[in-house]
Amino acid sequence: MIASCIAMLAMNAAALAHAPPTVAQLFQRNRYERVEVSPDGSKLAIAYRVDDGTRVTVIDRATRKPITQVDPGSRGEVGELTWLGNERLLLSANRRLAGYNVSIVEPRLYLVDLHKKHPRILADDFLGTIDGDDRHVLVSSCGNFPGGNCVRRINLLDDDEKSELLATAPKHTYLFSIDHAGTVRFALGWDKNARSRLYLRQGKGKWKLVNDSDVSHVDVIPLGIARDNRSAVLDTEQVTGTDVLERYDFATGKRTPLLHDPDSDPLTVIRSFDGRGMIGAWYGPGRPRARYFTTGVDAKWHQALNKSFPDGRVIVESASDNGNIVVVRVVSDRNPGRFYLLDRATHKLDHLFDARPDLDSKQLLPTRPFTMQARDGLTLHGFVTLPRGVSGHAPMVVIVHGGPYLIRDDWTFDPETQLLATHGYAVLHVNFRGSGGSGLDFVERGYRQWGKAMQNDVTDATRWAIKQGLADPDRICIYGASYGGYAALMGAALQPQLYRCAIGYAGVYDLARLYRWGDIHRSDYGMHYLHTVLGLDKRELAAHSPAELADRIKVPVLLAHGAMDGRVPLKYAREMRHAMRHAGHPVEYLEYSWEGHGLSRRDDIKDFYTHMLDFLHAHLAAPEKANSS
């Protein structure tokens, strides 16, 4: 009797160990979001979730005892978090407005004195601080509105909120780069035709044009300023091939190549341990690889940390001024983040906490990269995640990313992938032409290819998975949101023998209506985008619109949409539902009253993904012969 009870308990424990994580566990926000070390290394400012908002608590690093706390209010969302000296903290946050269920962009800039009860609220948007100066902060604001456009001004704000104008943007809607001495160096912006211009500030009020994409046909993006303020690192597109990291010398204007990868644009830069410079970059297109353009001490430390965490990617979050006390975050395909505190003087590395302590990474499944050739010979990269304990072909869900341009799927923690894989489905992602991360010409190969070459890439990747023995050819569903929702329904229309079902959230189902519905067409920039990526041929647009092809979609379809979606209005989903009903193929339909172009409310997230799992279980179940035993 006792032995049988022990055996039953062991079986229950084993079942729990392999039980898939819940929707709530996978889609919850990170409990711990940010950690910032004070300049002297004595304190940590920690941003963390409580209920539906973010709070910031400052603790003593040695004793781990709290010093003070800042609560932005109901559903507050903390953005910027930085120290201004050792006794004051700057943070920006927005809050929920009455009548809405999510945070609305109403940013406030808080200056928190650790020795005072209440923080000060500053009026402008945070831009940066000055090394060694704990009295001043750089802020930006709108100066005037020619043609209804905001022209940004950069001001130096002191303790008494006295303001000194430092620079005005050369034109409207520009992004600024500030060096460590508080000098405005670059201004970057795009015009209504999506043409970029990068300016360098020379002296008082003078701007020099460094790059005009009308002339160069490429974008040049400043990524950061070197520690000595003498140079910057630029991400420079190439007309063909992947981006190049370059050093730009402020004194001479000389540009020197630093790093280039033939298969990948730089994904993110790797910063020095004191946060004041850059030492390299992470590259794809598969599992990220660290590459360095310096052989200094910081590069060696970063390499050593990467070796210590072979299954993750190491990110330097923040550090003391001398770079000895460092917060690093390790992320992977199975972990959204694990924070560590590194003392470089003692070579000691302590675990602080996990971003999501309620999520057990051992329950999750590894994602592996793959490379394949599309039907026209173009090299494509993607990722596949296989369910646990499945031998032979598995039921598969093909997830098509949104965007579609410049967006890419990466080797990273993805809650949708893990939800499906832990419930028994293989999951396939492919970076079809038009996706980001593989150079400008790869993006442009996707222009005017909706429903054509872009769709063929997804089809080819699905067939690749079948050929590789990863997917059961009779049990494959296609799913996506936004552009991915469009691609899911187009896949069902064009490949009725390949996909057994389709799921679309917030999808565009009628291409011609993009010129009339939603917010893209309401700006010159948006209209230029539509002309570039879609064109104006009404027959072409209709021929590649799921709503016009409803009679060809005979597999089960699940549609979901947010009623407050301004980018892709609810009318798209209702039109698609009507077209399917008219064709005699009714669909399952979900409508969320308080959602926009994505899901944010916990109840809606749970409802949608529960419906998704039930839908997949109903339509990707094993054939009757396989179930007969």
C-alpha cells in the first residue's frame, strides 16, 4: 500500500514536471524589468511589476535593504530609468487614463531625490545626462509646428528647472545623438517619402549633411558615441548585401569599417562595461554570435561571460562609473531573462533574480535555426521548435511574422512558440524576403510581393519541413497576426492541400482597402509606403486579397480582431467573415472590445490562446486510424 502510494506520487511529480506551462505563465509581463547601478556602485534601482503597473525600488547593494520606492500610479509603465549622481534618480513613466483599461501615452519625467518624500515632475521628455554632472539633464520638446509638424528642441535643464537651449532640429521629427559631455552630435530623420537624412552638428546652430538617402540610396544610423567623444559608430546600409558597422571620426569625417557579416545585419551592439562605449555587435541570422572590433579588457570579459553561459546571450544592462559593479542579463530561447550582479574586482558573479520567476525554463523547448533555398534559389533562414517526446512527423503550426518589412524572427524567447511546442506542436518560423536583418536588397525583394514571392517563401519553408521529416504533411496549420494574418489566409487560399487550417489575428484581408481603411493612408509617408510595397493595380490587389478568394478557402478558419484597432480596423475581419459565409465556409470568430492591433488585457490573451489551442486540437488531431488503438 505504501509502495503503491509512493509510486503514484512519483508518477504525479513526473507529470507535473512535464506539464506544459499555462497561458498566464507564458504571456505574463516580466516581473523584473530593469536594474540600474548607481555611479558609485552602492545602490541598485530595480523596476518590477506589481499587479498591472511598474514600480521602482532603490536598494542598498551590500545589505539588499530598500531605501526608497517610486510608484507612478495605476497601470504605470516605466520607460527611462537612469541615475543622476548617486543620490538622485530620473525615470519616465506613463499612467492609465480614466475610461481606458491599458496605459495611455501620458509620459511624465520624475526626478527622485532619495532623501525626499516626493519626487519632482519635470515637463519635458528625457534625452540624456552628462558624465560627472549630477545637476543637469538634457530634455527635448516641440518648439514650433510648421505645417503641423513638431520641430524638436534640445534644452539643458538644471536643478532649478532653468532651461538653456542647446540645439534645434534641422527639420521636423528628428532623433538626436548626444555625446558623454552633453554635446548634440547627430540629428536623424525621415521625410514623407521615407528618405532619411543624417546631419552632424558643427559649432553653434550649424548642421552638416552626412548622408542623404536620395543620393546614397541607403540609410546611415548612428548607434552611439565613443567613450572619448571623438568618434561614433554608424550602422550603414549597403545597396547590396548586409549592413556595415563603421567608425565615424568627428574631426576628419573619415569612416572606417569595423565589422561586417555576409549573412546578417548587426542585431544589437555590445556595449562596454561602463556603458560609455561599444565593443562589438551581435549577429544572426540563426543563433546570435558575438563579434568584437576591440581586443581590450571589456571584450575579454564579455567573451568569458559568453563561455560561462553557452546556452544564452549575455547583455550588459548597467554598471558603475568605473565598470567594476555590473548588472548582466542572460537571455535565451527558453528564458526571457536572468539577472546577475558581477563584481569584476573580486571576479564574483551572483544571481539576482529571474525576469519571470514563475516560469520554469526546464519546461520549455529549444529552438534551432535552419537554412534553406527558396524555389528561385534565394537563401532563407528560419527557426524550428519541436515538441517533447514526439518521434517521427509532428503536427505543425507555421507562424508568419507581422510587419512585414524590416521585421524578423530571432532566436529568442517567444511565448507563442513555447505555448504551441509544449502542447505537442512543432513550430516553424521563416524570415521570408522582405524581412529585416539580411540587408536592404533582401527587404526590397519583398516589395509588391504580397501573396506572391513572399507567400511562396512561406510555402517553400513548409514543404522543407515536410521533406526534413519534421512535419506531418496532413496536419499543418498556418497562423499569424497583422501581415501574418494576411499570409495565413492567403496560404489557405493558395495551398488548400498543404494547410489543414488557418488562424488570423488583426489581419489585412483586402489590400485595396489599405488605401481607405486604417491609419497608414492618412499621411504622406504612409501613402508612399503603400505605393512602394503594394502598387495601385486594382486587379493585382484583388487577385492577392483573401477576401476576394474566400471561395477557395475550404479549410477551417479562426479569425480574431480587436474592436479598437486603428492600424487594421475591425472592418477587415467582419468583411472576411462575411466573404467566407457568402462562399458557404463559415469561420470561428472572436472580437475583443478593448483591444487594438495586438492583445494586452490578460483576460483577452487567455481567451484567444485557449480558443487557439482548442481550434488546433480539433483540426490537427491524429487521423482516426492512429486513434483507434
